[in-house]
Amino acid sequence: MRTSVQVAERALVMGAVTLRSSLEITDHPRSAEMISRIPSWLEELGLAEGVDSLERAILWAPPGQLERDQLAAANWAGEGAAFFCWALGLGEQPLWFQQADQQTVIDTLRVMRPEAGEHLRDPALRCIEELQGFCKQVLLIRLEFLPEIARPLKRKMLQRELAGYGIEVGNVDVEEVSRLVGGMAAEQLRSLYAPYLARDVAASWLLSSRSSYFSVD
């Protein structure tokens, strides 16, 4: 499990990526100026070294120069940021059936504002039972997007992985997630595919000790 400081730092980095995503589609005369200031803001907070290589390529790119896949990655950074805001007690638990609100994340983390640094001063995480419970739910829901034939094996693999963190996955957990997702319309389910990819990465990072946010060591 990550420390509260690690989670606060990661939340602010992802909040910065979320802001970059928002500014890319904002028709405002100061958008380009704000985009160019994001890297120096992260450096002032001492967070530049914690930026993943994929995030760095996005944040350090000139305004209007992001590739399509970079725009998509920046857009979904808000899901991870919202997850970590909740973990730090800064917001409500993201609704399982709804995408996170980017502007709420940016406002909560005070991205590009002087007071954002307050999040790095003595941050605190929710209790471990809450954190583990939500991570388990997110990771199980993510499996529901896989082809049905692949789910049993992937579920067993996840059970072994979570057992290593002291988290038990029982039949009740699996049945509850299947019931939730099974009641959704196909269109709504498709709209949650990308958000749950992002939440899956956030949950697995929070539980693990891997060195890179996006890559498994």
C-alpha cells in the first residue's frame, strides 16, 4: 500500500494532466499560456521527477500538439485523479456507474494554484479497509469488460494477486459485481470501458509497489 504522501503527489500530477486535457479543448486566449506553465508548476512543487514518461510527453508538449492517443490518455487521467482524491478524503467515492467530473477534480486539487501545495503537507489516507474494499470492487468490475470466456481465469489470477495484499475475494464479491454490471444497458457499459481501464491502473498502483505508474515491473 502506498503512503499518503505518494498518493497526494500522484493525485496532483494526474490533476495537472487533467487540466492539460481540459485546456486543449478550451477556446480561451490564455489556454496556451497556462499549458506552458504546467511543467514549471510541477517543478515548483517538487513533483516533476514523479511524472511518468507517458505523462511527461503530454505535459511538456507544446499547446495543440498532442497526438490522438495522448489526448485520450490525458482525458482519462481525471478518473485516476478522482480515485486518489477519494483515497485522501478530499472527495466522494467515484460512482461505479458514472464517469468522474474533470472540473471537480481540478478544483478539489487546486491545480495551478498556490494553495495546491497544502495537499502535500501531512496528507492522510482513508482507513485501509475502505481503500482495500474499493480497490477490490474496481478491479472486479474491470474484469466484467473482458470476454466472458476469459473472466474465470482472470478472476483466479486477481484473487491470487489480492491475496498477496491480504484481501480476500469471495463468491459474494463476484456475485455482487456481476449483478451490478449485468443490470446495465450495453450503451452505458461501453461508456465505462475507458474509465475502468484508468481506475484499474489507479487501484493496482495504490496496492502495489511498482516503480512506474503505468507499467508493471
